[in-house]
Amino acid sequence: ALEPLERGLTTYALVAHEVLDGKPFYTGIWDNKPPGIHSVYALAELAFGYGPKAIAWLNTLTSLAVLWALFFVAGGRGNWETGCWASAFWTLLSGSLAFEANQPNTELFINLLLILGFGVVAQLRPGRRSLGLCLTAGLLVGIASLFKQVVVAWFLAVGVAYLIHHRKSPTFWRQTGTQALVVSGTVGTIGLLLYGYFAATGRG
């Protein structure tokens, strides 16, 4: 309870507070991060008020969401033992003071969104393509990229590795098409969210 808040967190909280007070983001008040992290801090302030209480609740609720997402994604298809191990490792690592993992930095929200994204991708079956699942995975990755843009590169690297591994599969081209749909969902999400924000604030 006496641990000082990391300076990044106080910056996000301040920027979110000023945006809620009417200052336009990137012009009235500025930060070098995409708008995702400031948006969740703004939601936390609306729900819990401005100050350490909002940050504490944001950390607690999101950490629990990651815990359960790991349990269900890793334990898919009835493999609950794996889900328990994944959740146990998360519980240990999420409290690391050295990595500042016990505070709600951008990585906490990225973790949640990418876990859910990989969980959706895991539902895809070789030889089958589901437009809904592909676009949902792309949506989650697109939102995650609004916390840090490098997320897109991580997800693309996994996709390329997957295609290389299955390069001799008879369903290779269908799987390539599936990856392309996920990428399209990601790019579309980023474009729509950013355009929607700037249009809503009269700068579109």
C-alpha cells in the first residue's frame, strides 16, 4: 500500500483526467503513447474517481481478468491442469516488483487482449475458415496495438511462424487466407478506432 506509483501510471492518470476535463488528446494535452492506456484510465476514473483508488481497482480487476483468461485459454478442450499451471505462473509473475508487473502498465492490458486473441485463433481448425473468428482475433489485436504499436509485429511473427511450420500442409493456402483475414481485422480495427476518435473530437 505504501509502494510509490510508477511515473508512467501517474502520467496516464493525469492525461486521462485532463481529457475528461475537456482538453483534446494530443493537442490540449500530450503523451507519446497510443490512446488505449489513457482510455482505460479514463474509464477507471469515471468508475472510481481520480487518484490511487482508481489505479488500484484497475490493477486488481484487470489482473483477475488475465488470470481467468489464461485459465480458460490454456485449459481449453478440457485440459484444466494446464490452465491451472498457467494461472499459477501468472499469479507469481504478476507480483514481481523488479518488473513492475504488480502495477497496471500497458503490458497488463496487452496481455489480456493477446491471450484472448490467441484463444480465438486456437478455435480455428485446419481446412476451415470462420470469418467471425478471424475478425474477432483481428479486433482484439487491433485494440491491443492501441496500447503499444509493436503488438502487431508480435502477432505477425507468430502468424508467419505458423505458416512456415505448415508450409507443406495441403491446407496451406487456406490457412494463409485465414491469416490474411486476421490481419485485415487488425488493420481495420486500428483505422476505425483512430478515425472514430479524431472524428468525434472534431479533428477527423
